[in-house]
Amino acid sequence: MNDSYTSSGIRFFFKDFLGDFVAFPLWWYSRGTVRVIQFILEHASRMAQTLSLRIWVKNLFVPMYAQYDIAGRIISFVLRIVVLFYRFVKFVIWLAILLALLGLWLFGPLAVLYYVLYQIFGVTLAL
């Protein structure tokens, strides 16, 4: 009876506890990174759909309110360019935020590891 508790405790320590320390970085930089990239692509696509970028570009030269004279076409074109520029800038800012999150995902654990090693052992980067 005592042997089974000891062997299961040792097995837990080596397989589950230490194994997770080894498996975590492998998961983080493989499947975890793929999931984050899928998340970013999905949210970028959803944001482009929410901002209707494709529809605004498609209807750029279509006159608004059935005003087919030259003044209506010019006003519609200028207004759509202004709105499209605003929406595109909003999309680029959102994409920059998503890419910053990807950078945080990739370099965050390395920064934490560096600062832990710096605090414990005084390790610095030799640049």
C-alpha cells in the first residue's frame, strides 16, 4: 500500500509536474501561437466586415441618392473617399493593436524569464 502511494507520487512529480514545465513552452510557441494567429485573422476579418470596407470600395464611384449629375457624382466620390479613409485608418489602428498582442504573446514569456533570471542570478543581456 505504501509503495503505490510513493510510486504514484513520484510519477505525478515527474510526469505531470515537471512534464508540464517542459510541455508548456512547446505548446506556447507551436499550437498556442497558431491559435493566437487564427484569433488575430478572425478578428481582423470581422473588423473589416464591421467597417464594411469592401462595400465602401465597391460603391466608391456609385452616386449617392440617385444624383447622376456631375455635382452629385463629385460630392458622392469625395464623401466616400473621406469616409473610406476614416474607416481604413480605424482598421489599421485595430490591426496594429492585434499585432501588438501577438508580439506580447511571443515575447512576453521571454521577458518574464529574463527578469526572473535577472532578479535571482543577476543575469544581464550582453549586447
